[in-house]
Amino acid sequence: MQIVKNIIDLNNTLKSSKKEEKKIGLVPTMGSLHEGHLSLIKTALKSCDEVWVSIFINPTQFNDPKDFECYPKDFENDINTINSISSKINLFIPESVNEIYPDDITVDEFELGFVNKVLEAKYRPGHFDGVATIINKLFNIFLPQVVFFGEKDFQQTLVIRNLIDSFFPNISLVICPTVRNENGLALSSRNKLLSVNSYKNCGIIFGCLLFAKENYLKTDYADLLNIIKSKIEKINEFNLEYFEIRDEITLEPFGKSNNEGRFRGFICVKVEGVRLIDNLLLD
Ligand code: AMP
């Protein structure tokens, strides 16, 4: 395994890989790696000659400074975890924010359209501008053939799709299924911030998505929302930020225009103030 910490070394390393025409796969992460991340990495290992995992907690995608400050960090453990699955994986861990943002820590401008107006974008203004900024930088640095992202952050995959269609037509996007714990809770680095008791109750989030899948066609939308809200909020320290059903490509709301698309339930629950998101295809 090689660990590269700055762009100059990275460019040198990548130069020889490009010369050898290796198929490069990139898995961007913010670290605190769990089985969800590892599933992306294992998928990448199966189809690429060279796999790069980046670990960088990108400041520009945090709209809340406290969230950025509290975001879990465990680089040493991440390195050991990566090493334990394969010695063939390459890690890019920028040694400072300056490597990625040499001038100012600011976002670049992207026209992301409607995807940048609803759901996460509405509750975390500027979040996807930060995501697009870092991903655009990483894609330009690595020029990978394939990139791997998780269905867990479904709206994010639409942002990446948009970026690829606009600027990186040669990159293939692979979306890997959400990895869950035994209660159905989607694995997330943020789960580490929860108390033991709340963590045990988090299965209700996926439970609500399954409930929606079962009932959305036969229940009035407002009633469905009320039922989900009461299921969530009867648990101490659980607050529903949103539950919405939207077309999985356009993100248009279910029931507004024609209903011929494929619909997905999107949920965000604040558990002890920690935002947990999840989604499920309902069709
Ligand atoms: P993050 O470190 O949270 O930025 O996530 C890095 C990548 O891992 C993103 O593409 C996420 O969508 C993906 N990911 C995070 N959690 C999961 C999960 N439980 N299952 C599958 N992919 C995930």
C-alpha cells in the first residue's frame, strides 16, 4: 500500500500509471471508514488495475462549523483497515487543507440545477457546492476511468452525475448499494457520534422507509408523513427533519406532475442533534 500526502508526489505516481495505461478507480471518502466505504473499495478492486482511496474532510461541504469540528477522524485506524483488505490499495491523504485549497477555502461555481434546491440542499445550503468543488478537484487530479459512490447519499450521486455529464464524459460512475447494520441502519461515520441507546433505536429510520414503500400508493401523502413523523418523534431525542417522496432522476415531488417515474423515499432524522440520512427506492 502506498500513502501519498501531497499533490506533487501524487502527480508523479499517477504519471507512470497513466503511461502504463492502467485503469484507475477512485473512491473519494472523508475517512472514519466502515463497511459501507469498504464495499465501494472492494467493488473498485474487482474492476480496476489501480485503486485510489482519498481521505479528506472537505471543509467547504459543511454548512455548520460545529458539524465540521465534530466530524469523526481516525486516520491511523483507516490506514490499518485499508491495509487489512488489500495491500494493492493506494491512499491519498492530503497533509493539509492547503494541498487542496492552496489559495482560499472557497467553493467553485457549478450549475447544478434543481438537485441543488431540494432535500439536503434545502437543509444544508451550500453543501452540494462544496461537494461539487472537491469532487471536481479530485477528478481533475486523478483523471480516473471509474469512480465509486454510495447509494446511501443518493442525492449526491445525482450531483456527481451532473458533474460527469458536464465536464468528465470519459469517467464511468458506479453506484454501490447501501450497507446497513443488523437493524437496517445505514452505516455512516456519523453513527459514532450517537449514544449507545439512540444507536439501538436507529433501526426506525429504515423501518419508516420500508413502511413508506409498503404504503405510499395506498395512503394519502399527508397521512403517511404524519405516521412517519410520529413513529420517529415518539423516541426521545429523535426529530424528523424531512421525509419526502421524489422522482429519483428529476427529484420532482411525487404526485405533483405525472407519476410515471421511479420514486424514492428520502429521509433525514436528527438523533441527539446528529443528522442521519437514508433513502430507498419505493417502486
Ligand atoms: P463519506 O466518507 O461519508 O463522504 O462517504 C464516502 C463514500 O462512501 C460516499 O460515496 C458515500 O455515499 C459512501 N457510503 C457511505 N456510507 C455508505 C453505506 N452505508 N453504504 C454504501 N456506501 C456508503
